[in-house]
Amino acid sequence: MNGVAMGIHERKEREKEQRKEEIIDAAQRIFFEKGLIASTMDEIAEAAELSKGTLYLYYSSKEDLYLAVMMRGMDTLHDMYEQIVNSDDSTVEKIIRCSNSYVDFFHSNRNFFRMFPFLQNPRFHKQVSEEMIKSCGLKNQKMWDMVIAMLKKGMEEGKLRSDLNPVEVGIIFWSSSTALLIREDSEGPAWKANLNIDFDHTLEVCNMLLMESILTDQGRKEYHALKKT
Amino acid sequence: MNGVAMGIHERKEREKEQRKEEIIDAAQRIFFEKGLIASTMDEIAEAAELSKGTLYLYYSSKEDLYLAVMMRGMDTLHDMYEQIVNSDDSTVEKIIRCSNSYVDFFHSNRNFFRMFPFLQNPRFHKQVSEEMIKSCGLKNQKMWDMVIAMLKKGMEEGKLRSDLNPVEVGIIFWSSSTALLIREDSEGPAWKANLNIDFDHTLEVCNMLLMESILTDQGRKEYHALKKT
DNA sequence: GTATGTAATAACTGACAGTCATTAAATGAA
DNA sequence: TTCATTTAATGACTGTCAGTTATTACATAC
């Protein structure tokens, strides 16, 4: 292989990546509109201006393609968290900002948010390639690591109760927020109409109740001061 | 119509109900084993020793049949809660027992529990008959009413903070418990292996943190006394 | 014993995920 | 420039499955 051949090889590699992105673009439009079940590979192929067979040269199943789209959402969320965690705010402030960001993400990226529960259905995973699962898990891991490190630091600073397990605290916050937002998405209007419940408010209350319990006296003082501003 | 004819009519009615139950029996076996997606109506028909066409005389779609099975699980859960709420335990005690019962239900009826998230996916609902949705919603409503009434009573008794909305408190407890149990089901072993997290313990911590925050001083005293026994 | 209504069937249809034999295009050597 | 070879793309095809429908079998009523 000479220099020219190498250049072609690299260009092809680049074009392949580009094609993969174009396919995700098309898939995103269709999945956002109709969800996983109602979207068909033929539709996505048409939207991508490719034949269906070609899609399978780049992604090994519909579910793989679905995950590829979802990963973009995870990237967005990851970047938001990274920015917060790496800021020079105090830990208490960071925790508050992380909670708020999750709600913001829900409101401004609802279509991505709706994809996340897919991961929780183990029965779907059988359709998904091992590679994609690993890639997804890695991204997830990175996000958790950041959050857990933040909580651990809060404990070392004496802001958070150090008799708690930071991993457990992370799971509790994340899970309860996610659950309330999923409910808001699927049943929000009904609860609003029947019992005048606003889920955004409910989530605030939930976080407030949990914060009250996980903070030390020192942390709680800071928390209340911050809430007033 | 004479008396004899009426008797036949009633018998037929009875047999029809019985057939419906037999179909649910068969569906339950298949759905438990393979989940919604991987189960086929042909399999269920074979398990019920009927033709597929006959299933559609009794249930209008696969999803309807799935919900019919799920409702059995909801009945079980409903009965557990009814018994607790109607007992003569104190309100604080009832709340604790409700939380524990939910975990018990998860462990002894995991196949039913796995069906519940189906309700949270709005995209599936299009396949389900209006009638079945209504029937399901009603059962749900009854459970919520019980729980909310219990919490309201706790506030009136001065055990729970009365500046909180009992509906919101109910949603928060229910959602966070559900979320943690779903996670336990799908990712439990992985978290146990990687970070030595036990979700049953995490859920206990979560409930403890929330309880600490929602109880009044009086309620908290009772709570701690009860926890020691 | 025959007409009528009801329960059940099984062959059929349409939709869709995924495959594969074939075609078209780009590349590189002669 | 020509032609062989590799790579990308196609679209017709297959198998599966939810849901339908024309037909059959049977119980009831007269």
C-alpha cells in the first residue's frame, strides 16, 4: 500500500462513519415520531434514501439502530452533568443543579427521554448486539462514576451524612426522579385534571424531602440558604 | 322464554366466563415464560387447547389478553393493601407494612410485577381496547384512593407533616419504590457484583430517608420505636 | 326431525424484520 | 485505457405472526 491508497482508505472510513450518522438522522426522525414498535425499517430506509438492505450493512437490527439514536440523548445528558460536576460550585449546589438539569433535559429532549426505559426491559435486549449493549453500558457507567464521586466528595466535606452509601444515595435520587418524570410523561395530564397534581412540583418536593434527610446540619444550612436565592 | 331456557342461558353465561378464565390461565403460563413480545397467539391457543380464532372471540388483541393477566396481579396487590389499610394498626405502622408488602409482592409475584411497566408505555396502549383500559384504571384508582386516604388520616392525626399534599406523598413513595424494584429486577445482579449494592437494602434506605422527612416529631418517635422491635 | 342461532375452527391476508442473490461502482494493476 | 477485483447497494424474497373470515359442528327451540 502506498500513500495514495492510504488516503483512499481513510476517506472511505470517513464516508462510512458519515453514512452511519445519516442513517441515525433518518432513524431519529422516524423513531421520534412513532416510537420503536410502530416505526418500520422500510420507513427509515426511505427517510435515509437508502434501501432496507443497506441499513443492515450498518446496524444489525432495528433495536440496535434504536439504541444508536438513544445514545445521542445519553451524550447530551452526559455533557450537561460533566459541565456541572467540573464547575467550581459547592457540592450542595452541584447536586441541586444536577437535579434541575435532569428535569430540563426531560422537557427539552422528551423524545430522547422516552427512549431510556427501553434499557429497563430485559426482554428487548435479546435483539440487541453485544457490542451495542457494551457501548451503552460504558456511557452509563461514566455518568454514574461522576455522580457517585460528587456525592462521595460531599460526604468528605461534611455536607452529606457519611453513614450513607454514596452509590445508594445516587441510585435513590436518580431512580425516583426518573420514575416521576416517566409518570409525568405518560399520566401527567390525567393527574393534573383529576387531582390537580403537577409532577414537576412533586419532583421538587421529592428531592427536597430526600435532601433534608441526606444532608448534615452544615449541608442543610447551605441548602436552605441556596434555596432562598 | 321459560324457566328452563333461563337456566340454559345462565349456564352458557357461566361457561363463557369459565372459558375466559381458562384462556387467561393459558396466556399467563406463556406470558410468564416469554414476556409479551416473544409470546405468540398461536402458542397461547395451543396451551388453551383452542384455535387462535377462538381467542379473538373472547379478547380483542394480544395486548388485551396481556392486560387481563396483569389484572390478576393487581387484584393480589389490591387485596394485600386492603387488608393492611383496614387493619387496626396505627397509621405509621400501616405505612411501613404497605412498603414491606410491596417488596414482598415483588419477590413472590415477580412475573406479575414485570407486567406493570407495560402501563407506562403510552405507545402500546393503542392496541388495547378502551374497555380494558377503563377496567384497569378503575382498579388502579381504588388502590390509590386507599393509600391517599391512609396518608390523609396520618396528617389529621398529627403523625405526618400536614403541609405536604397526601397525593404527592403517595406518588413519591410509590414511584420511588417501583423504580428501585424495576432496577433490582433488571440490573440487580450486575450492581451486586460490581459495587456490592443490594437493592432491597437500598429501597429500605430510600423509604427510611423519605419517612424521616414526612413524619412529624410525634410520628418520628413512633416510627423509631417500631423499627426497634 | 328440522330450522335457527351460537361456538369454534383453520385456512387466509397483510405487514414487517431480516436475508441473499444480483447489480453497480470504485479501485488498482497491466 | 482496459479489465479484473473488491466493495457498496439494491430489491425481490422468506418466514413469522397478529388478526380476519368463510365454513363447519353443535346445541337449542319449535
